[in-house]
Amino acid sequence: MTMLVVQCIYTVCMCVLAIKLHSPDKPALIFVSSRRQTRLTALDLIAFLAADDNPKQWLHMPEAEVSLQLMCEGLKGLKCVYSFS
């Protein structure tokens, strides 16, 4: 693995820990430097959540509402993020 990959994994891990510690029940914003980094960070956060005991811990809306939103959205990547956010 390159140093950049290791640094990205470390950064996302620290973000997950900070969100769990400081904002477990409220929305949180993560600022990144670019549009590409936004997509990568979102996918890395989803990977961390998928490996957790409670993968939908940040989902604070009924499943029926989530499925309705997913039917309306046309972007594949956004559907993936919606199902975990």
C-alpha cells in the first residue's frame, strides 16, 4: 500500500471515531478538499459502517422513507450513500 492509501484509511478511521464520540445522535459534517475526495470519503465511511456491528447506526429515518428516496434517486453512488446515512 502506498503512503497516501494508509493516510486516507487513518483519516477516515479518525473521522468515524470522532463522530461516534462527539455526535452519535446528531448529523455531522466532514470537510474534504475536493469533489473526488468527497466520493472516496463517503465510500470509506460506508465500508467502516458495513464492517461494524450496527451498520445503520447513522440512519435516523424509517426504512420505508429510505426506500422511497432510493426509488426517486437516479445516481447509483448516491443510492449507496443514502442506504447508510
